[in-house]
Amino acid sequence: MTYQFLLLFLLWVCLPHFCSLEIMFRRTPVPQQRILSSRVPRSDGKILHRQKRGWMWNQFFLLEEYTGSDYQYVGKLHSDQDKGDGSLKYILSGDGAGTLFIIDEKTGDIHATRRIDREEKAFYTLRAQAINRRTLRPVEPESEFVIKIHDINDNEPTFPEEIYTASVPEMSVVGTSVVQVTATDADDPSYGNSARVIYSILQGQPYFSVEPETGIIRTALPNMNRENREQYQVVIQAKDMGGQMGGLSGTTTVNITLTDVNDNPPRFPQNTIHLRVLESSPVGTAIGSVKATDADTGKNAEVEYRIIDGDGTDMFDIVTEKDTQEGIITVKQPLDYESRRLYTLKVEAENTHVDPRFYYLGPFKDTTIVKISIEDVDEPPVFSRSSYLFEVHEDIEVGTIIGTVMARDPDSISSPIRFSLDRHTDLDRIFNIHSGNGSLYTSKPLDRELSQWHNLTVIAAEINNPKETTRVAVFVRILDVNDNAPQFAVFYDTFVCENARPGQLIQTISAVDKDDPLGGQKFFFSLAAVNPNFTVQDNEDNTARILTRKNGFNRHEISTYLLPVVISDNDYPIQSSTGTLTIRVCACDSQGNMQSCSAEALLLPAGLSTGALIAILLCIIILLVIVVLFAALKRQRKKEPLILSKEDIRDNIVSYNDEGGGEEDTQAFDIGTLRNPAAIEEKKLRRDIIPETLFIPRRTPTAPDNTDVRDFINERLKEHDLDPTAPPYDSLATYAYEGNDSIAESLSSLESGTTEGDQNYDYLREWGPRFNKLAEMYGGGESDKDS
């Protein structure tokens, strides 16, 4: 505080007073201006004349942040027209005039009314004028002056960020630039050292340093290792006044991270690794993993694994897992415990991204020994071959051995083997196998013509462990033997013309054979016996020609000839067959084209020509048409029914779907009419049919009320028989009459519940023998009850 007060006092002493500020000013010349001169000696002995201005100011200086209780004095305005009698009035205008700056109208003294901050505004431009108080006329023209605010060191340096984050690679050389921090000071940089900032490090030594003028942070120690320490916190101070005592300061924090470089090679934690695997593991099975540790991170820690030596390089492989950086060892070839039980591998791990700057820290790879033990499992039997092919002739006897399959138990403790056939591959059960030695033999005759190949599957299973089975394919090829005779290739429809000449070709024949000899098919054709009418000529190309031997044939004498032809093959043993050709005798034209054969010959002796046959057929058709027409006319002459109306009651059912209105319904049919014939309305027509002709109903005498129903029905029957509107004579009208009431009255039990006490059923015995059983049932129950 003492130092600041001393500094302010020195500044005040050094400031020029307003009475001597006559070096620079700006005014408009006025004729009334009075210029005063004074002589000032020069160094060269000459007299200099100084002109005295009418205004005695040019600019004022004012310290910021004034802390006094009174208004701060700025300066004084004075005109040489001022006689001191108060006749002049000073007027101030411009920036802050009347508020921030006030002027004494009589004396021209200017004061600041409050504290001024230079950082808000560095100078103020104002205008001053002196006027006559009585006339209000200006005695001096308006002039402009400046109040400049002098700066004091009242602002500390500040950083734009409170915390900075930076990084630098580990193992960097001393002086490597990390980051630059910059602080700003709001004070006037052109006045003193208030805004001159110097940087220093408060925390972070001896690892980092900072340049005082620029604020660049650099490494200060060599070979800083990220693996030892990764994070550093550095505190930087910025101080004004050139870093001198009394200057203001500000600080910031810089968090520095050492980034990784590949300066560490991979290392296996163990020199020897032991793994185990079952001998039954299929190819590609992962049996274990190895991993080398690397102190680096990211791509600098990526490792590639390989097998570089050992006796299991052909049996095992290693694959690098990128996510876990492990080496996965897998089975490359099938394993066999009985052949070898232990393998040794030499595995190498090497960094994939090596920085040349750190070769001197290498080599960036490591090796380890991996020992793999093979464990024994109970393996299924193994056949001597992957598949078998047997060839056998089709004429072998049943039970003949066609071949043998062999299998063994590969385990150290061998187990006997049992063989069997998969019957799904031999549905006809043509073959069988000996379960002990694997010999295949036939159980049915073979026929190559039915099936040339048989694809079988043989199963070998351990007797001690039947679940361990192995399958093998057995292909049986049936070899051909000459056991089929040749036959005609097709059915031949052969004819010979009646006018044929000797040696004329009537048919070319060929043959086929189901057998397939190695040298190909060769057939011979001949006649079974000498034939006077035809002969066979072998073409020696598996075909033959049928030729005539006589001149002319008569179909009336012989219409058909049968010609036996013998066909034999050329294989061993020779097979032959006899095929019979049916040759018809036909009539031909001069060109040898067939016109008619033996079917027409049967009709010609009757003397009928083709035209006659057509006429006979037409007559038959006409007769049939006449019969059909006669039958149709006869059917139409049948008597039509008397009643064709849809209202015929014989085959029509009238349906009434309403239930009626009970006793109050007077529209429905009233059954009481049967007992009260007088209730029938006169001239009331039938409601079940619509008559074509309206007949006046016959008036019948009214029956008395006590007429029996039987008499009433008989009367109505007679009435309907004579009524033309009644149904026809051939319709059946049934009137059922039950007769008089039964002496037994009702047998229903509906009314029995209304009677009180027990009923007496002895009267049932009086009704006759038919009711004896019923009387025993009810009468017996009564006796039982009494007993």
C-alpha cells in the first residue's frame, strides 16, 4: 500500500499543470483575440517571441480509480477576457459534461464527480466556451479539448480457461513443446508495465517448464515413462509489472497426459504352458490359449502369435484373437492317442507396430514353450478302407461269400468287433454278413437285369461298448452272365399280298437281349423247320429278312400263316428262343399296297358288296328311329290326371305357422263345429283349396245336438261323395273313429295325485285276463305292504 501511494504521488508530481499546457491546442482565430508576447532567450543569443493564446489549455490528465471523498480536480479554464469581475460565464459540453464532469461557471474549474475506470473509457472529448453573462454573446469561440485518463495497475492478468488439457508422447526429449497458455491484462499496455505479463510455473517441476515471455510449456526431464506415471498437473502463474514485486497475478491449471508409444516388448508370464486335449477332438477344436502381456496400450500393444518350432507344427495351429489379444491353439490334424501322446510347440508373440525410434529397447517379441498332452478316449472301430467294392457274377449260388470287410478297435485295450448290415440299404434282404469276421454272402439269387448295383452299409460295433459304432459303404457290382435268350424287338404285324412273287421281302425283323456281353450283341436268325411258303435271310447285322418262296397266295384258302423263327446269341452258353410271326394274306394293288385282308374275305362269298352293306346299315338305323318315335308317342297318349292344380290335396302340404289366438281366435278352424253342425255358416266355402267353379254348397239338414259323432261323420261322408268340389274318387279320405268310451276309463296317473289315500286296484281283475298281470303288480304290492 505504501508503494502504491508513493507511485501515485510521483505520477502527480510529474503531471503538467493546466497553466503550463500551452504547447498543443486547437482554436478558430478571432479578430478580437488578444495576443500577448513574451521574450524568451534562445541558446544562440536570439530573442524568441511567444504568442499568448486567448485559451490557456489543450488537454488534461486524470488518474483513474480516485478514492478521495471530494470531487477530483481536473483543471481550470481561463480566458484572457476574464477580468475577474464575474462578467464571463464558462460553459462545458461534450462527453460526460454536466454528469461526469462539472465546471464552475465563474472560475472555470473542472471537477470529476465520481471514480473513472480507464478500462471502460480511456479519454473524453469535451468543448468549452466563454460567453458574456449579460449579453450571452460568446467572447471566445468554442474550442475542443481532451481529458485523458491515466492508467494504474488495477487489473490482474487472466487466462481464458481455468483448466487446460494437453498431452505429450512419453519418452519425449527435453524441451518438447506441450502447450501454450496466454493471459491477458486489461491495463494500458502503452503506459508503464501494468500490462506486461511474465509466466512462471508454480507446480509441475521438475517435469515441465514454461517460457516466461510466451507461456509455452515444455518437457524438462528426459525419458518420462507413461508406464510409471501417466498424469501430471501443472500450475502456471501470469504476473504483470514485468513480474516485479507488487505486480498483480493470475493462475491456471494444465492437466498433462503422457500418451503411449511402443517402448515395451510383449512378455509371456510363463516359460512353459501345459495343455490337454482329447484324441477325439475334431479338426478346428480350440484346446487352449496363450497370452503375452504388453505394458503399452492400443495398437502399440497389439501382438501376433505364431508357431515357430516344435514337433506338433503339423498337428496344431494358432490363431490371434484381436479382441482379447490371445493366441488360440486349435487342432489341425486328427489326433491319435495310440500313435503319440505328447507334442511340444514353440510359440512366439511379436508386436505388429514397432516404432523405429525405440529399436534399441527391443527385440519386441517373446517366446514360450507349449506342451500338449493327448488324452485317450474310447474310440469306435476303424475299417481298413474308407469304402469297399465287390464284384460278383449273377449266377452264383445262394450263400456264396462275395467279400470280407475288416475293422479293428484303435484303443490300446482292443475290444472284439461285431458286424451287421444296415437293413435300410438292403430292403430285399439279398445279402447277409457274418457278425464275427465280416464276410458278406448272398441270401437270395442275384439278377443283374433287375439291379446291377447294390449299395450296402456295414456297421461295426464294439462288443464291450455297443454304442461305439462305425459305418462303411460297400458297393456290390453284379457281373453279367448269358442267362437270357434274345427275343423279337417289337411285335410285328406282317402281311403278304395274294399276288406276291417268290423272293419278295415282306418283313424285316430284329431282336433284343437283356444280357450285356463284353463283345456286344450278336444274333442269328433261322427257321425252326423248312417252310415251303417263306424263308429267313440273316443280314448279319442283328436283323433278318422274311422272303416269300412261292408265287401267289389265296386268302380264301389260307388267310393266316404262322412262321416260327429261331433267334440265338453268340455268347457262352448260347441262348436261343423261338418267336412266331403271324403273316396275314391280303389283297393288294399293283403297287403292293394292302387293300383288304381276311376280314372282308368272310363277307364276299355271300355276294354282298360294300354298297349293299351300307344300305343294310341305313335300313337298320331307320327302323330304330321309327321304334323310338312310336315309343315316345305312346308315352304321350297316357291319360292325364284329373286334377293338375297345385292345390291338389294328395301331394301338397299346407303349412300354417301361426299358433292361433286361443279361445278368442274366431278366424281359425273351430273343432266345435264337428259337435255343433248348426254353427256352420251358410254358403261358406272350403278354405284349403280354391275351386275353379263356384258351386252352391248343398244344404244339409241340421243334426240335433245329441247326435253321435259316428252318425255325424257318416253323414259328412255321404255329403262329400256327392259334392263335385270334393276330392276325386281315387283319393282316400280317412275318418278315424275310436268308438264309445272304454269301461276302464282313463289309465293315466295325472289325476292320481289329486286323490287322497291309497287307491284300490282290485277292479283290475274284473277287466279280463289281459289285465291280470297289472292286477298282480298293484294288488301284490298292497298285500306286501299289509304284511
